[in-house]
Amino acid sequence: MTTAQGEILHRKMTLEVDGTAKDKRQVTLAFSSEKPVERYFGIEVLDHEKKSVDMAFLNSGRAPLLVDHNLGDHVGVIERAEIASDRVGRAVVRFGNSIRADEIWNDVKEGIRLNVSVGYGSSCFCLYLFVAKLLSRSPQHSRKGR
């Protein structure tokens, strides 16, 4: 019940456009939380302790803002990211000035593109967390084949 080393997983969240800084082409978004997600290997809960998350690359000024996780569809940059006291990962992203970035930025401003997905990996999974969650399932839930 483990994932392969180096496997990339994804989580989806909804973009909140309220924090749009239109003149700077920036949006503040939530990209992760501790909400349990069912995976093929069990229930996944991301640990949001500061010591558990390496934010170095996200705060380097070099982390790309991609469309659909496509490295060839780079439309901006992650300016900064943090795990807040509510244990939610948030980032300020800035859209570029290319034709493609402008197209995506306009869709965000107009409320057409509202979903955010983050890709992440792990070098260590805590199996006891998954086992504890799996054992706590109700028998009815287990009979449904989940």
C-alpha cells in the first residue's frame, strides 16, 4: 500500500478570484489542505506541519505556473507560497505577458477557469496513517467496494 518513489500525485481546489490584483496580474490561491482524499493505496491526508513540507522551490521565484501540468504550457510564475495557520497551502501567482498567458489570465478574471491543481511527490509515506484510516471505515462503506 505504498506509492512508487517519485510518483507525482495531484490535488484539485477551486480558485478564489476575490484576491485578484488585476494591475499586477496576480492571484492568491489555495493549493493544498489536510482534507482526506481517497487514493488507490488508501486514504491520503497531507501533513501541513511546516517541518513536513519543503517550500524552497515554490518560494524560489523559479517555480512555473503551468496549464494542465504541462511543462510546455508555462503561463506565469509562483511569486511566494506558505502554509498558513489554518494549515492550508496558499500561493501568490503572477501571469506572464505572452499571448497564451494573456488568454489564461483573461479566463481567470472572467471566472471561466476556477480550478487549481497541484502536483506533488513524497519520499516517505506514513503507512500507519493510511492503515488507521482504512480500519476506521464502517462495514457498510467497505461493502460498497471502496
